[in-house]
Amino acid sequence: MGDISTMTLNMGPQHPSTHGVLRVILELDGEVVVKATPDIGYLHRGLEKLAESKTYHQCIPLTDRLDYVAGMSNNLAYVLAVEKLLGLEVPPRAQAIRVLLCELQRIASHLFWLGTHAHDIGAMTPLFYALRERDEILFLFERVCGSRLTPSFFRVGGLAQDLPEGFEEKCREFTLSFPAHVDEYETLLTQNEIWMRRTRGVGSISAEEAINQGLSGPILRASNVNWDLRKAFPYSGYEKYEFFVPTGKKGDVYDRYLVRLMEMRQSNEIVRQALDRIPGGPVIVQDPKFVYPPKDRVQQSIEALIHQFHLASSGFPVPSGEVYAGIESPKGELGFYLVSDGSNKPWRFRVRPPSFFNLSSLSTLVQGRLVADVVAIIGSIDIVLAEIDR
Amino acid sequence: MGIETQLGNNVLTTSLEKLVNWARRSSLWPAGFGLACCALEMIVAAAARYDLARFGMEVFRPSPRQADLMIVAGTVTKKMLPAVVRIYEQMPEPKWVIAMGACASTGGIFDTYATVQGIDQYLPVDVYIPGCPPRPEALIYGILKLHEKIGKEKLVER
Amino acid sequence: MDLDSIVNRVKGSFPGSLLQASVSRGEIMLHLRSEDILPVCRFLHNDSQLAFDYLVDLFGVDFHPRDPRFQVVYHLRSLKTKERLWLKVSLPAQAPRVASLTPVWKAADWLEREAFDMFGITFEGHPDLRRILLPPDWQGYPLRKDYPLRG
């Protein structure tokens, strides 16, 4: 056949469509991708090592900065792991609020994905619409914990504090208006000729390959694998809510888009159910070994002050052992392994990042496709580099 | 006195310096350089609610050769550093740098083996915006401060 | 599936490979001889009843100054039966090496590169064992306990 020489093209690490500092080395035969090798590590900040020198509570803000598009989910996975290690029982009100906030976070994460993914493919309008709704959710988060992006709201044993007044009303308003907005995005994209030509049949992966590669989340479900940790190993009271888990058929970019849109609608349903059912009661486990005393007592009683000081400066010791807690974050299965040596700092803090596995399938997904499809495929995997690189 | 009285209200006079500075600061084009979490707030600042287009900045140029502002938004790691410096060198003069967020300013909470403790160790930074991440309003405030700074620049120095 | 049935199946096919078996907080953990990890994993993957088709995670732990110093932990899951299993192998401080699991699960590819990058554990038979998160010319293995935080 003769000598076919390929051209090597470097994509990134500074590139508008790689969603972060990702470098992909493409070997091209004309416009067709012969081989694609992702090169990661450009955001490796040494987070796992840093966590080994922090107390268990001090690690919570570190987890925010992992999947920065979905801060609440990271917090939840981490505190679930610590609570498992300690054997704590989280009060039902805290569990319900955790579900509420994590589902709102799922909607926010998918909205951001929708805006940037569509923008990469050339549809610029959905970005502005999606960010408009996402800002509404971030305002809700700001009411609750003071921060839009990095909440650090969950604590070992429950929440940092209760929901503020007026939150439930505003949240309900949001859930009532949200389905109409999803309809708007669908009118822009779902039956759009150009969108379908760019996404149908592009970047598909079979169910067996997806399982063998360790994929999780919407990308696995789009390949017709019905696996969602909220249903398989329910946590934080998810078994009490009624929702279905959408799956795709062909596992291409279009199916992943549809799966995430439906997940947004289902999350809205869960938020509505959670709002109707939040029980009363405490928002954190009533155990002074792990929980700060109420602030007004700290200002009046010396014992409470000493207690607060002790917890804030040196944390609490955790029995030795190891544990894994995984949740269904918007990107896939996010898990934390903690190995404890009985002290107040984790011995090993391992993050199981869904985007790490999802991205490793990139070379399979883009094989034989055109360069323009690479951008669509990277967008459809929905990666966050901070989680991949830690 | 002088020529202004002859011209009436039809002509504006100014110095060349003021004109050039006004032109430069009114359409600063940023090079899209989001590294980590701060990039999200930067994108939101460019979106509909906190519109950066009001300041002439909605075009985030993908190529540094067409940009005059680099907003370093996020943590700079040692692996990424050569790329950051190279992109800075590829930008034509006049150029400015904003260090957005705690990580770009000083390394932030990541005082580890892999993180550069502040991009100002390698690049000349004009404005630092603290926050983790700074709100979009904080970014806009920082940009306005940069506009003030540009307004005071002398042509001959550049 | 309970501890005894999985222990019997592994012992039946691989006598001598199982060093220790325990249950901790609802998770079954098997401590294996490091030479046997690849055949045992192949068996666990291919067996139609056990069907551990999903590698959830693979990572290293450094127990310095304890001996054996390193441990590689494998977390397996079966999407069909919803069973979960942890496997562990212990490796010495000098030249830690263990077989690569890339022939069984493709997910092991990048995970083993990361364990090599962070701990210096060599995975024999890996198609492309090089650093993944740090620059290629980096010296040292950061997640080892004797590596300082600030480098």
C-alpha cells in the first residue's frame, strides 16, 4: 500500500475546547484520527498528599476543589466515608437536605456541561440560557452556605447548619419553572439538523468495553448499561425517592446528551419530592466528640470554648481501619478510600475520580473519526481535570 | 481660550496618550486561559448576567497572538508552567496579566511539591484578585482596576 | 455471597495463594500472595458465577516504616450480581513489583501508571509504564511517606 506517514498534532494544554488543561496528542492521516493519546497531569496539585497532613474536617474544603463543577457531591462522598469509618448515624433531616442539595448540584453540573458542550460544537445560544439557570441554583447555594462554587457545607455527622428561612420557597419556585427551561434547550438542540449530524453515530462505545474500561455515570448509561449507584447501593436515603434512571441505546454523543437532559428532569423531580418531605429534627449527630457546640454557648461557657478549640485545632481521632464510600456524582462514580491509623489525620486519602476512567476511553472513542469529532467527543465525556489530576 | 473657543461643541481635543490608553482599555481581549475552578467564575462573568461585553471583553481569543490580556484563572502547576510562560511570550505587546484567585496569586491552599506558589514568580502581574474563587463581580472589579492602571500609563514607557 | 463461599472458591482453584481473609465494615477483603494476583483476577473475571467484570479502583498504600512497606489494593465489583470484593497484595520496600492486570481489565492501564508515578511500584507486563501525572523527568515518588509535602 506504500508508506503512509501521519501528522502529529498537539491539542492543548491551552485549548478552548478541552475543558481544562488537557493535552491530546493526535496522529492524523489527513482529517482522520489514527491515534489519540491524552496527556494529563497539568493540574496535579498534590491533593492526596496534602490531605494526609490535614485533620479530617480540614479535608472537606480540599474535596470541594476536586470536581469543582459539583462541589456538594464531593463533600457528600467524603463525609459518607468518614461517617462509615466512625459508624455514625446521620439524622434524617440532614440526609434529606443532603439529597436535595446534591440533586440541585447535579442539575447545575449538567447545565454547565450542556452550555460548554453545545458551545464547542458551535451552538452558542444554549450556553447563555444554561448559565442563566445555573446562576439561579448558585444563588440558592449562596443562601445556604455563603459560597457559589465551593460549598464545604456538609460536616461529619450532618450539616454545618440548618437551611435558612425562605430557602424552601425559592427552591420550590425554581423547581416549578425549571422543566419549561429544559424544554427550551430541547427546542434548540434535540431535533436540530446540524446537532444531529454532528452527534449521531459519533464516538460510540459498546457496553462490554465500557464496563471493562471502568466507565461510570451518564457515559456508561448511554451505552445501555443500567447502573446507577443511587439505585444499586443507595446512600443518604435515596431509596425513599421515586425516580427513574435514563439509559441510551447506542452510546454515541447524541445518546449521552439525551441521557443527561433526562437526568436533569429526574433530578428536578427528586428535589420536588425532597422539599415536600424534609422531616424536622437536628441537622447533625448529637455527639460532642465530633460536633462543635452551638456558637452562643461557646461565647458563654469555658467548657464549650475549650471543646470548640480542641476540635478546631486537632480534630478527632478515628478508629484505625479502611473504608470506601462511593456516590453517583454528576460525572459518574465518585469514591473515597480512607485508610486510618487511629490518629486524627488520614493515613491514605485516595479519590476514585470518575473522569479519570471516563477519559481513559478517549483513544477508543475517537479512533477513525475526524478531528472535528474529537471536540464533540471530549465534550460528551464531561470531564473535570481537577478530579483527574488531583 | 485658544483654539477651544473657535471650535465650539463640535470637536473633542485630547492628548495622544489619553486617546491611546482609552482605546487600549476599552477593548481588552483576554486570552482564554482558564486552568481550574476560577475558570468557571470567569466564564460566568462573560455570560449574560455579569456581562463582560459591557467592557468590550466578550471575545475570549483562543489564540494568544490575538489577545492582549491574560487572566490566569486557577492553579499553576509545575508541569503546566512552561506552557503558561510560552503563551505569555506569544502575546504581542502591549499585554497585561491578571492573577485571578488565590492559587494564581500565591499558590492558594496548595502548598505542595507540584504547585507554583504564585504566577508572579515567573510573569509580571498587574492586578491580583483574591478569592477562592472570586465572585464574578470581584473579577469585574479587578478588571476595572486594570482599566484605571492602563489609563495612567505613559506612552513613552511602553 | 459470603466470606466462606468466596474463600472456598479461591482456595479451591489457587491453593496457597490466599494469605488472609476478613470482613471489615461489610466489605470482604482477601490478602493474596503477590505472585498470584494475575491468575486469581483472571479467574474472578472469567468465572460465570462470580463474574467480577468491573474494576472499581486500584491504588497503592505506603505503610512505612512497617514491613512489608507497600500494599496494592484492588477493588472489584460485579455489575451482574452486585457483589463487591477487595484484594490486597503486600510488596517489599526494595524494588516493589507485581503483575499488571491490563490483560483482564483495560481500566487497570492508567491506574497502574498512576501507582507507578506516585509510589514507584513496577507493574510487570504493562504495555506502557511511564509517569502519568507528573512531568516525565520528575525525580522521586511523592506519595511515599518519606517524600516531603513541599518537595
